[in-house]
Amino acid sequence: MVMQAMSEKVLYASKVEALVQERPDIFEVLWPEDLLDYTIMVIPRSVKKFSDYSHIRRYISNRYLVFINSKGMGHVKLTIVSVNTRDNIVYMPIDSFDSTWRYLKASINKSIQQQKEQSIDCHISRPEDLVDLSGLYRQGSTVSIKNDRVVYSMMELSQQEQKMLSARDELLSNNENLYFYAVQGNRYHDRDCFAVKFIDAKDLRASSQKPENLCACDKCQRRLLMRKATSINPNQVRAIDNHFFTPNALTDKQLEKLVEEYGFLFEMLDQRTLKVFAKEDSWVIRKYGDVYTLFHNNYKLVESGRSLTDGYHDQNVRSESLMVIFEYIHEYSYEKHIEAVKCKRKNKALVNRWGFVGMAVVKVKRRLRRAQRNRTSKYNYYKNNFVTQQQYNKTIDKMIKAVKTMDSRDEILEYMESLRR
Ligand SMILES: [Zn+2]
């Protein structure tokens, strides 16, 4: 009788279950024999440092990876790994790989053996076939697994090649450089993009200005834009992306507009408060529940216009959409603000002249303006009906005419109610 090797899942089930119960978090368990369906990607640091992390993070989840030291009396341990559930990739930082690989390898070997015994076709012949080291690629070195650890070895380089490599390092370590590209390529990248690693040293170019005629790499575009937008405090790239700019809240296109077109700079004050620098003004956006509230820097009037002072005041702009707030900031100018003050004066004159009817006209105007500005769900009706300035003006004229012909308070109120619907 042939002894069939028993699955580790069966052998160690109770041990692993006990270990999982000791842990404060609840993650799914990944067994070494499951790894046959995965690629094990060894990476330099955490997967969160990937330049396209914001795009893949929705597919990433943590798992407990089991490793079994069968020589040490079946000692079982758990380690937490990040798994890309869409592409079946297990990400392992180098040190975590180095400390667990020999155990994983033994288990995977066993599974390959089992499959052979059961005459199942196995797509790999040795455990190393599951491992992808391309994420560790470094120019001038080769990377391989030796004695169950990741090993870099320097390649023999000519003087010319060494020169090229140090020129390359210089380009990459100069923080003024933002855009990286190959001399004959058609895309530019963030310095951390995987693609940059594979651009030959002699072909790599870099610049602080967006190179014309090249388009953005879609893997690293977001990281690059965030890097540019957080130049005040470069450590905040991830924090701002996590707390405010999730891809749902702000698409790549929208972020590009804010950074490249509007020239906004961002700084996070705390998890609910974001500071925005736009032209000479600075703004604070604070999140209360689902609603963003906008504050504007204080200023005092001086002969030449205004001068900025300390502190912020409530700008009376609220929205559930960050983009609405950003558009407001972009459109704001002191000149426009003066226009608004003039408009206030006009309204006052209307009230003085027409009394109650004038007041109704002002109310209609205000409601429309607010609707146009806020575009929240509450004002959907207005949003859908009066989008352009021209339409808005037309509507106002019509309303003023209508209201002027009414003489009872009830009639006016009823009319205004009808606008709300
Ligand atoms: Zn890229």
C-alpha cells in the first residue's frame, strides 16, 4: 500500500485555528498548498509604497499565511501578508520572504509531490517557479534566491556603464525632478514607478516640468500628481490620498486638473482638515460628517487692495462633493468678491424700493445663486435646470417680472414654493 501524504490543511487545522483565535484581527487563512494558485511577489517594502497603490488597493486584503516548521516538531506560525485578490498575487517584503521561504518551500514541495501521486498535472516543477523577483530589479545587479534568501550580486560593469549608472542615481535622487521618461518613450513616470527601474541608464531623462508630447503613465500618474501637490510636506502623499482623495472622491482626471491646471497645493492639518493653497489665497476645508465646509483666510483692506492676516473665516460654502469646493476656490477672486458686495447693495436698493415684493425677488435670486453654487442633492432641481450663467440670468428676469405682478403675500409665497419643486 502506498502511503499518501496528508494535506497540511488537515494535519494542522486545529493548531492554526487556535492561533487565529489568539489574534485580535480576523483575516482569512492562506495555506502553503493554496500558494500553487498564486504568484509570490517579493517586494522591497510594503505594498502601500507602490506607485499605483491607490488603484489596486481595493483588491488588496490581508491574509494569515501559515508556515510550518515540520522539522521543529511541526511548529506552526502565522504571518500577515497582503494579497491582491484580483490577480492572485501574494506580496512579501524581502525580510518576511527571507525568514519564511524555507518553510513555505518545503510545504509547496510536499504539495507538488501530492499532486504527482494523485496524477494531477502541476503547472510548476519547483517552488521557486511561483516566485516573482521582478519587483526587486536593480540596474547593475542581478537578483536571485540563494540558500532560501534573496541575494543581489553586482554585475561586471565597464567604466562607461558605471558612469551611466551613477548619472542615473543622480537624476533619481534630485528632488527637483518630478517627471521621468525614456529618451524614446512616449510616457512619463513618477520616480517610484516600476517602469522607471527598467529604463536603461543611458536612456533615462528627468525634468521638473511636465515634458511636452508625452502622456502620463496610468499606473503612476496619481502618485506623481500627489507628489507635486504635497511638495509643502512630502510625507503626506499617502495620508491625504487616504483621507481625502480616495479614487471615488476624486478621479485621476480631476486631480490632474487641480494640480496641473489650477496649481493647487495641499497640506493636511488633521484627518478631517485639509489646507489648500491657491494663487495668493489659502483655504481650509473641514469635513463634518459627509459635508465639507470651506474657510477662507482672513484679510484686511488696505489702500492697494487687501492684505492677508492670521486666521480663517467661514466662507458659507458647504458641499458633499470636494470637487464643488475646489471649483469654488478656483473661481474665487477678490474682484468677484467685490462684485458680490455690489450685488448685496443692489439687493438692498430693491428692498427699499419695492418693499415686500423686492424682498421676495432677493430671496429668489439668493436661492438660485446658492443652488447654482452648491449643487448638492438638495438643489438637484436647480442644478438640472439652471446650469449656465445665461440661463440663470434669464430665469431671474422672468421671476422678477412674475413676482412684480403679484400683489398678495400668499401669492408670492406660493410661487416661491412652486420653484422649490
Ligand atoms: Zn509609470
